[in-house]
Amino acid sequence: MSQQAPAMRISRPHWQALLDELESARRQRHLVTYRALLERLQLPAPAMQTLAAALEHLAALDAQAERPLRSALVISQSASRLPRTGFFECVARLGRFAGPADGPAAASWHAGEVARVFEFIYPEIS
């Protein structure tokens, strides 16, 4: 894991629940909001920081395995319907995206990544 990534503080059951939620969203070809994930996973406080760290860790694992980034399925409730800025900073560190975290380049890259995630079959990870 890169030095910039937050420390992982998520229990194994919560990690598996996160993977299950993302796999369900992938199969249904749906995006899921951070808020919906927080409500479903019932993470302990600080829940948003824990979720962000887990999503960054998953992005690093997917990037290392040269897979589409499942964390791209998680978006903000804002009108942009894009992930938060931290997601784009993370994927930039991973060498997957270059450019500003908001605007047409980010939206275009995100749409392409989501399409790749929807088409990819992920191996079971425990």
C-alpha cells in the first residue's frame, strides 16, 4: 500500500460486506452512493474515513492485479454523480488517471472505468 493511503481500519466482516455490495452493484450495473454504503455497512466511527480508506485499499489491490477499479462504482450524491475528489487523487497516485478531479476529463475517465467494471468478472477475494 502506498504511503499516502490512509491506514486500513476495517474488520474482515465489514470488508467482505463491502466487496459483496460492490459485486451486487456490478452485477446490477448500478452505481452506489457513499451514503448508501455507509448505511448498509454500518461501519463504526469514523465511518466515512474508514470507507474511504477501504475503497482506496481496494483500488490499490485492483490496480496491482491490473483489473478495473471497483471503487469507481461508489459516487457522491452531488449533481456530478462522480466519486469524491479523493478517489481521483488515489487513482492518479496509482497511475490510472491524470488530470483535474472535476470536469469533463474526470467524468469521461470515470464513465469508461465504470463500463470496464461492469464487464469484468472479478475472482472471489476473501
